[in-house]
Amino acid sequence: MRHGKKVNHLGRTSSHRKALLMNLANALITHKRIKTTVAKAKSLRIYVEPLLNRGKVDTTHNRRIVFSYLQQKEVITELFGPVAAKIGDRAGGYTRIIRLGERYGDAAEMAMIELVDFNELLLGDKKEAGAKKKRTRRSGKGADTAAPAKPAAKKEAAPAKVEDTAPEEVVEETPVAEVVETAPAAEETVAEAPAAEEAQAPEAAEEDTTKEE
């Protein structure tokens, strides 16, 4: 049970632990990649990342603070030179821990801790993957721009046909002469109907008078 155990003592006294982490940090900055146990790698990450962050700003104050932790002039020159140039654009997360399995003698969990920006193999794979994605995006953009051209041509052709046919149909279906001729015919039929009724009415009256006599 941990119960407030914020710092892993690594089975050592305070002075021994500080000396251990200082040597591991010097080795990491010099060689960019070291192999150690998982517990030591996690403690080293907490120890070295603030120093790497200070290495991005090359001032006398930062050099003195980093020197108090590392105690080696060659490592200070390496940190504020090539290492700072590589990690200058990174906001944090300067190290990576990769587990390697158990050690043969005592079955301790081993790991490799490295500076992220100095692994050329992984950086090369990321660049290739980014280039492939950009190619697919470019092809997709070309297909999107070429596709809308076809519907636009169809929309322009459709209104031209409607304009040509509409006036001809209206002229053929509703001529003015036919309307004028059919209207009087209807009036004549209406006028003939009362005349026929009047002709039939006297005949019916005569028949009634003959019957009464």
C-alpha cells in the first residue's frame, strides 16, 4: 500500500538517490537513449524534463540552475546547444519510455527511455504517413471540384427547352376566333327553347277545349 508515497525512494538514501538520478540524466542527455528499469525511468523523467524545459532558454540563470543538478560542463553545453535546437518547438513531453520486458537475472521490468526528437526512425515514419495523407486529400479535393460541373450544365439546358415549347402550346389550344364563334351559338339554343315552348302551349290549350265540349 502506498499511503501518501509521492516519491519512489528506489531503495536508497536521499543522497544516493540524487547521485543516481544525476548520472542517469547526464547519460540520457549525452547518448539520447539509455536502458534501465521501469521504476528508475519514471523517476528520471520527473527529474530531467524540467531541466530540458530550461534548456530551451539560454540564459546565465538557467545555466546555473541546470548545472546545480547535473554538475558536468560538457552536458550543459550539449543541452543548451543541439538538444535545445531539437526540442525548441515542443511544449512538453520530451522523453518516451518503451518497456522491454523482464531482466533475466532478477526478473526486473526493463525499459528504454529516450528523447523523442532524436528518434529518426519514428520521425521518418511520421513524415511518410503525413505525405501519404496529403496525397489522398489532394485527390479528394480534385474529385470534389470536378463533380459539380456536370449538374450545372444540366440545369442550364433544361430552362431552354421549356421556353421554346410554352408559347406554341398556348397559341394552338386557345384561338380567339373559336371563342367568338361558339358564344352566339349557345345564345341561339337558349333563344330557341322558349319559342318551342310557346308553340306547344297553344296546341295543348286547344286539345283541352275540345275535350270539354
